[in-house]
Amino acid sequence: MKVTTGHLADGREILFFDRAEVQRPVLDTRDLAPVPTTAETRYDALADEWVAVAANRQTRTHLPPAEICPLCPSTPERLTEVPEPDYDVVVFENRFPSFSERAASGWRGTSDDLLDLRRPAVGRCEVVCFSPHHDESFASLSDDAARLVVDAWAHRTQALSALPDVAQVFCFENRGPEIGVTLHHPHGQIYAYPFVTPRTAQMLTSARAHRKRTGANLFGDVLAAELKADIRVVLQSEHWVAFVPVAARWPVEVHVYPRRQVPDLTALQDSERDDLAASCLVLLRALDNLFGVPLPYIAAWYQAPTRHDRDLAWLHLRVMSVRRAPDKLKHLAGSESAMGVFINDITPEDMAARLRSAVGSDPLAAAPDLSKEERP
């Protein structure tokens, strides 16, 4: 893998990840306005959580047609966010960030007022373009292309984790207008947060209590229990296990765990990265086959905080979707949105069975279809 670093016209960093030696001048000749520096976080004392406020995102590009997509390669007639005629994988700072290293510029200070506890939204938001081809998806990538995305995630996790104000790095993909994406081009994002996210903090609190009670790792025990129960496992490979969790919140929800404990993507060995790329492709194709239509989903990587509790965490991927039938979506209504209590319309066991069938129907499956008779 070759990594080429450059800067866009407004000073944002851009990185090209290539499978072969390619010379890239990275010359962006556009006339761009300065990157916004107004993002801030505000403290919710009742929930003990920080909320990001980034009014600059109101003006971001929203579902443009393919001919003016800002993530496609540039042409002489049209300049985009990628100042090259082609690429393998490219990562660049988001033009409309929720968190930015520039956010501290001119900060006025933090108030002691309970209703005015604020601080700059220091961090970083990056866009990861999986492919130069507008109509592709992650599921349609080759094994080599998917592996390059995994390497890009790991590279950026390592680099962003080293920033002094970053507490957690989050790689994710939003796919489909039903999820709320604003660009159709196959891409994901990376957020480098200045705090540990509420979901991660909650899981680590549970893991800490479990270790104190049993001396074991909670994530490892959950993985072992799912393998023993057998009924919710979707697929297995040499290094990875995918299963529907016993208390799945979403109609479609799959967790993908490495068989050994690692804190983040940077800790994966080459064989684990190869296996991950192949297994993800099988899983995502199965998800698209589930209802016969492309599945809208969020694919979220849970990584350890950058500077503490890394021995408690266990890297894993969570893929979830609001689609519950070919023509029906799960809306987060009163119970979910107001009280945080999810009500699932599909049993996890039924969804796991459907996904195993979808995996088994894929003639290109690189990971084994583990029917009940084949599973250990």
C-alpha cells in the first residue's frame, strides 16, 4: 500500500491509498471558502453527555445527481473534492465537520453556568471514499479493494488516536437515504471525538463490573456464549464470527467479532485483515439479498478509547438497519426516541436464520456458510 498526502485548496488534508506505485501531485485549483471553526460541544447535565452543535452543517451538499457528485474523481470540466482523475481509496477532512482541530481557534472560554457549559468541538471528521465508481457499494468491491479500505481505517485510527485531544476514533458507514445519507457515492466517515462516546462508556462500565465479578472479559464471554448457543451465529471464518445479538434492538442487526481480543483496527494482523475484508463482503451481500433490495444500514466500528480501558475493550463491528420488510421501515418513535427502550419486531433467532440462508445462497461467499449441521 502506498499513501500519498496532500492538501486541498482550503487547507484540508487529503490522503490517497493506492495498491500500486502511483505518482499523485494532489493539486486542487478550486477557490474555496475557509473551513468553518464554529463547532462546539454543550454539556447535558441531566444525561451526563456532551452534544455537538455544528450549525455549519446545514449548508452541506444534499443528494446531488451523479454528474455533480463531489466524491467522484475530478475531470477537466468539473473539479471535485478529489483532485485526481482516478483513485483506489481516498480519505480527506470533511468540508462540513462536526469536530475539527480548528474549532479551538478564537474560543471564548468555558462558562461555569450549568446551562452554559461549553467547549470547542476539537477533533476531526474525515470522509473515506471506498471506490471511484459512483454506482458501486462496499458489497460490490473486490477482496483487494475491501482490504485496502480496512488498511485505510487502521491507518487513520492510528494517526487520529495520536492527536492530543482525541479520546476515541469511530469508523462508520451510513448507507441509503433511509438512514439519512446526503451523498450516494460509496463512502464512509471517521470521527475523532474529544470524549468517549456514551455507548462506549456504558459498555466499558458493564465490562469493568463483569471483570470485577468474574475476572473475565465481558465481550469474550458474550462471544463464547453465542458460539455455544449456536442459534444466532450467521457466519464464521478463521478469525471472525458474525452473529445476531440475543437482545438485538434493530430489525436487522449483526455483530462481527474477532476471535481474539484486540483494542482497535490497528492491532489486527495481516491474516485477520484479509479475513475481515472477505467476511464483510459475504455479510454485506447477504444483507442486500435479505429483502431483495439494497439494505440501508449503519456499519459502526467500536474501538477502545485512545488512552484508557484498552484492556477492557474488544474491537467489533455492528451493522444495523431500520428496514424490517421489503416495504417497511422501523421508525424510532416514542419508546425508542424518548425513553431509549427499543422494541424489535423481529426475533433475533428468526433474523439469524434468514441471514444464514442469504449467506448460503451467495455463490461468491468467501467465508463458510455455517448451517446447524456444519457448525462446531
